[in-house]
Amino acid sequence: MKRYTLHLVASLILALGMWSCGGGEATGTDDTAAGNTTGVTDTEIVIGSFGPLTGPAALWGNIMKGMDACFKMINDEGGINGRQIKFVMKDDAYDPSRTVPAVREMVQKDEVYAFVGGIGTAPCMSVMEYIVEEDIPWISPITGATHWSMPIKKNIFSVLPYYIDEGVIQAKYAIDSLGSKKIGIIYQNDDVGKSAVVGAKSVLRERGMEFVAEVPVEITDTDLSSHVARLKDAEADVVLLWTLPRQGVITVTNAKVINFEPQYIASFILSDMGLMHNLTKGAWEGVIFGSFATPPYQYDDPIIAKYKSAFAKYYPEDRWGVFPYGGFLYAQPFIDALKEMGENVTREGLIAAMEGFKNYDVHGLTINYGPDDHQATRSMQLLRCKGAEDFEFVSDYIDSDSDIEGLVKELEAL
């Protein structure tokens, strides 16, 4: 099945939903009849987001909580140019059929000015066409798929590195730095995991190598004993780990039980090492993982210390880590673009401000946007977990020199 099948199905669901509500005309125009930008008043700016606060990917919901804490912190500091941020977040349980009505409601009822975040490739894909048609700015969709910037969409700005590029970087490191000759991969059987497979395979192919095992996982799978056994039987000494957090925990703990302890290289989607270390009861120690910004455990960094304190204030029952930190990180470009506009807040102005970011640093992530480039970065560094909050850098930033267009075609053919 080609990768766009889900997109087509979601589009049909969306079209039927619009028909059943009595019309499909655009509601997200930049100017209302009163001449004001949609979602913007003299005192308030309405922002929307969606993600899994429940369901199999609920741990990623802490990203939205971090974003909510970030906007609450901004409001307590006086807002942005005299306006408060009203942040509307919807739980879609990582289910595209729930994402579609949630986004429609935020556009038509809540009248959001822009979207910030939105978690997961399939959920984001289910509403991408609609948000583009409504011409609503969408900053930092939280997915490393290529859809958001290939081809470029005027109103969408991507922050995360491509999953394909991370697969390339992981394979390079496994071969060149670890000397591995037996690399396996366990991956989410969708656009996310398949992207990593395609990227890593391109490096293996160049070196005359193949995966010793390719093990797909469905997002509903909870018994992974046979999956782990396949990796062990193949004698993989390095395993690339591309699953939901819950399944990452199951993989590593199951492997330890059967005395299978390869070197794991986990995607940045599993980079909340404190959370993973606690859930695996320490088995996560030694796992290498990707990062594209300053790690959230560097408390000597005053910005990170401020974010951690703010999250503790607004979500005292939740723990600090990469996922809540990500909420602050992904919101920051939007916040700075709003500040750049001053009092005259429009959608076109937001897009222009975002495209003006040159050598713009977001806590270690350097962004260079422009009218012809809405992709923030194609590089990342690798870290190793040494404890719940203790880590070491094992690489500098590694660039992907992949033929991204060619690899996207390979992905589409799967």
C-alpha cells in the first residue's frame, strides 16, 4: 500500500464530514467581515493544537502539556505585545478519525488564528490538506515526515528533522563509529518506521550490507516476545529502535529477560530518557538516542531551568523531560514570530516573520527558513543514557547527505 492511501481516506472522511454539516466553504480567511484577523482580538490570540492525551501514544501527550505550560508562562509575564494566548488543545488519542473533527471544531467553532504542534504523522496527514486549503498558519507539526516541506506549503513550517535523515544518521554512526556489521531494526509499521528503514537501508546499500533483521510492529501490539526473538536469532549487535514509547519499553525489557542486550540506537521520538529509564527500571541505561537541540537535563542553562520551573508550576503532578520540554521548544518559533509582528497580527505577517528567521537559534537548534525552504534542520547529534537524568554526548551534529528526493520515491513505492 502506498503511503498516500491514508491521506486519501482521511480526505474522504473530511469531505463527508463537511457535507454532513451543511457546507464546505472556507471559514479560515485572514480577515473577518469586521476587518480583524480571525482568532485575534485586542486582548487575545487563539491557538490550536491536537495530540494523544489518551490511547497508545499518550506519553507523547506531555508535549502538548509542555506547550500549554509555555503559553501560561507567557501569559503570566504579560502576554505578547499586550495580548494573552488562548491555547485550545484537543485529545485525538493518536487516531486520525478523531483528529479530523477536532481540527474542524477548532477552525469553525474556536476560530483559531494558527496551529502550533499537532502530534503524529498519520493524525497530521489526515488534516494537512484541510489546513492548507483554509490557509491557516501551522507551526511545528510534531512529526519528521517529509510531507510538510516536500513540496513546500506556504503556511506550514516544519521543525523536526526528517525521519529518513535520522535513519541515515543512525546507520552511519552504527557502522562508522560502532563498527557494527550486524544491524537490525524494529520499527512502527507506518510512514514513521518505514521512513527510517528507507534512510538506513540507503547507507547499508552503499556499504554492501543489509539488515540482519527487519521487524515491523503495529501500534496496537503489546506482546513483542516474538519480535525480540527475531532480533536475537539474527544476532544483531546494533538495533535501531523506532516504536511508540510503550513498545520501546516492552522491547528493551523483554530483550533483557532473554539475555539479549545489543546496542540500541533509538529515534528522537524515544528521546525522553528519564521517562524511559524509569519505565524500564533502569534497562534504558546505555541506549543511544537522537537529539536536535540542547538536552532538557542541562539545568545550568537558564532557559531550560526556567522552562522546568514553569512546567512544575502548571503541571505539578507530571515529570519534566524531553516531551514537555519539546512543547516549549516547538512553541518558541511561533512566540518569537508573534513578537516580531508587534501589534499588527495577521496570518500573512506570521508567515513573513517565520520566513525571515536566519541563523535563528532555538536552544541549540539552528533554523534557516525562507520562501523556498520551510524545513528547519536535517542534522542531529547522538547522546547515551547514563541514568534517569545523566547522559553523555557520543557525537557532534551529524548531517544527512542523503538524496532525500530519491529516498522519498522509494518510500512512496512501499
